[in-house]
Amino acid sequence: MVCSRAVTLYVTGTPRCFRIKGKTQKENVTALLRSRKHPNFKKSVTGSCGEKISIHAYTSTEIIDANEIYVNYTYKRDNITLTYKIPGDCQTPGGYGSRRRYYICNFKSYNDLLNEEFCSRFFGFITGCYTSY
């Protein structure tokens, strides 16, 4: 039997700003929180690239633990979408707190994700592998 309980999910990420022709361009980014199997589960917030964007929503531990939730960051001007998975792309997967009443997901930085991809591709592991960019 799987025990599922309601939790408040707090998600924070900082979408990076892109450099175009040597200049960093500021633009609006919409963060859309979704679930693969629950189409009515969605919440969005718009902010600026380079700044923290936070979303909170009510969900269940079952949906979080099944890796069904993700956030799409869509850049308005360039129409580029980046997808982050919960809990896989969170800095600390398993971020339950206060007797599993809430779940906190702070997304890894762009450099952290590059580091993991580099370590996985060239060394076959992530833990204990650090590079600098």
C-alpha cells in the first residue's frame, strides 16, 4: 500500500540570461509548473531572467515521488523552453520537510547541470566529480 498525503510544493529557480552578440539580454521568462499525468495541475509565474522565480502549489507525495512534475521555463522574446524535472533536477532530491507537509525544490544552477553532464559523459559518475567553468 502506498501512503500518499497532501503537501505544499515550493519550487525556486533562476533562469539564466542569454548572451546575444556579446551582450547579456534581459527578458521575461514564464515558469509553468505541470504534471505529466494530471493535466489540470498547472501553475505559472512570470519573472525576469537572472532573477529567482518561485512557484508554490498543492499536490501529493505520490505525484512527487513518481517523478511526474516538471517546470518549463519559456523565454518570451526568443521562445526558447527549458524543462526541469522534480525531484531529479532539484539540488537535494527528497526535499521533504516538517513531517512531509511540504517539499522544497531549488533547481540546480546551469553550471551544476553542465558539471553533472560532463562528469557523467567523461567519467561515468557524478558523485565526487567537480570541474570549473
